[in-house]
Amino acid sequence: MSDPKPTVYHADPHTRAKHQILEAYLARWLPILDRSTANMNRPGQRLLYFDGFAGAGEYEGQVPGSPQVPIDVVESHAHEFKCPVEVRLVEKRTDRVTRLRDILKQKKAKLLKRDAITICEPVEGDCEEEAMKLISECQARAIAWARVLLLGPVRVFVVFDGARSRDSRA
Ligand SMILES: C[S@@+](CC[C@H](N)C(=O)[O-])C[C@H]1O[C@@H](n2cnc3c(N)ncnc32)[C@H](O)[C@@H]1O
């Protein structure tokens, strides 16, 4: 199905509400995941955050898009993260990936907690294909990645320790 919307468009109230829920969820859960992962005491451990339908990273009027939510949560949280949160983003439209790259570049330049956040280059591609590649990568590197959350509008994948995976419809 084609998407006639421009690169950046108006954020509907339900989109803003979704971001508020995501923010509240991450603010509560990221420190919990960080503590439990840090307790595993594995070298190079990190929390991996995946947004497979990333969009352009912002809406009209510079309203932040979902890719900015985990970054802002870590940046503003009182919790001191021991495991860096690695943000991986996938978007299928070239124009939106280009905009997203610009936004992330600006965001990276202003980061206060550089040790707590790793922002990867966004990938232009299909969410499911990239998610499958990532799961294979995690399974191959189970020691390095202790928790993986893959969020999308249709599915939530949760992979623990890169060994067991669950695919539940949201
Ligand atoms: C509602 S928009 C962006 C939502 C964004 N997560 C946010 O809340 O700010 C959904 C995005 O998913 C992208 N998209 C749709 N199908 C996709 C797919 N199979 N793989 C990757 N991106 C996809 C669209 O191009 C669109 O930019």
C-alpha cells in the first residue's frame, strides 16, 4: 500500500498519546532492565532498543517522533545506566531515513550521557527482514546482548539472552 504523506506531517493526537505511553513505559522499564542486566555481570553487555517503523524522527512543528523517545528518556532519567542503551532504527522510505539521519546527528551532538546511549546509523529497509537479521545476530552473540525489545505497530518480539525468542502480537 503506498503512503501518500509527505516526509514530515502533522502528529495526530493518538500519535502523541502513543509517545507519552512509550515514554512512561521506558522510564519505568529501562532502569529495571539495566539493573537486572548489570547483575548478570557479562562483559560488553548493553540494552538494545529496536524501532522497526521509525518514521522521519519528527513531525510538523518539530514534534519528536518515536526514535527520540528512548534517547530523551535516558538523557533525562535520574537513573545512572550501567549498560549502554543501543538504539537501532529501521525505516523503509528513503526520504524519511534521510531526515532521521539529520535529526540523529543533531541529537548526538547534544548528548549529555554519551556513555549511556549508542545511536546507530538508521537502516533503510523492511522492519521484519531487519528484525530477523538482528535476532540471528543476537543469537550468535548471546553473551554480549542480554535483553532485546523489538517494538512495532503490529508485533512485539522479546528475546532474552539471545537464546529464547517470543513473538507476540500487540
Ligand atoms: C506511523 S509512521 C512513523 C511512526 C513512528 N514510529 C513514530 O511514532 O514517530 C510509520 C512508519 O513506518 C514505515 N514503514 C511502513 N512499513 C514498513 C516496513 N515494513 N518496514 C519499515 N518501515 C515501514 C512508514 O514509511 C512510516 O514512516
